[in-house]
Amino acid sequence: MALLAEDAVFSMPPYPAWYQGRARIADSWLMPQDSPTGLRFLSTRANGQLALGVYKLDTARNVYLPNCLEVFGLRGELISEVTSFRDPELIRVFGLPEKLRP
């Protein structure tokens, strides 16, 4: 949360809700209450911006599968915008692996 600009925006298309401000983002359903477990991240770029492929652990198959692509807008050293695209297919579009082994 400390990396978010005070007026940062978080959105997750196609959901119409979006949140502006560090405090509102922290209190939203978008942010886990505890440290997220079972996630891995790989960096990439989208439209010239920093992006992360997010993988979630499938415990039944013991493999990390694509979950979403998060694109970050930066202002100086702070994150001013996060757009989370909840389409696992985007992982392949950006050349990231289809699965990760633990």
C-alpha cells in the first residue's frame, strides 16, 4: 500500500466499480485482508507500462495457473493506477508461460 500514490486509482474491467485513493483501495474487496498466499507474479510490459502476470496455485494439480494481468501506471516512484484484467488468456498474449511449477 505504501507504493500507491495518495490519489491512486484501481479498476478491474469489466466490473463497473473502481476505487480512488489509497484508503479506499485498501478498504475495498480488491485487497486481501492478509498477505495473499498461493500467488506468483511474472513481470512484463503492456503499452510500454509495467505489468505483472498473476498466477494462482491450483492445489489439486500442484501448479500455478494464469489468473489475471495487472497493468501499472507510475508517477515518479509511486503507483498512480492499477488496472487488473481478469482474463487468464492475456497471460499467453503477453508471452508469459501457461503455467508455473512450484
